[in-house]
Amino acid sequence: MKNVTITLDEEVARWARIRAAEGDTSLSRLVGELLREKMLEESDYQTSMKNYLAQSPRVLKKKGHTYPEREVLHDRQGLR
């Protein structure tokens, strides 16, 4: 484990101390767990995005198929 020093404003420090006490843990452990969760979230997101972008493009519209015009889709008789 690596020791670090951080600076928090009073409101954040108060919230963190209360949260740590509620979880029966130290402030240091709480901050470490929060940072680890954030790191894992970002790692999961990066992995998911990489997998998504590695996929081959898909055809969304079949040949000969046309989409409705914008005016038809947004025609709201009740608003006229």
C-alpha cells in the first residue's frame, strides 16, 4: 500500500468522516475503496467500448426499404 496526502474542503471531509464511521472503516480505507471503484468503472467502460468498436458494421436498413418522412413521424393532429 502507498500512503498519500490529500486536501479536502471542510464539507467533503465531514461527509467522508461520517460515511467512514457508518461503514465502520477508516477515512483512508474509504477513500481507497472509492478510488478503486472509480478505477474499475473506467476500466470496464474502456473494455466495453473497445469491444463495441471492434465489431463489424451492421446494415440497419434493408435494400428497398424506405423510412417514413420526418413530417409523417412528427405529425400530431392534436397540436394543430
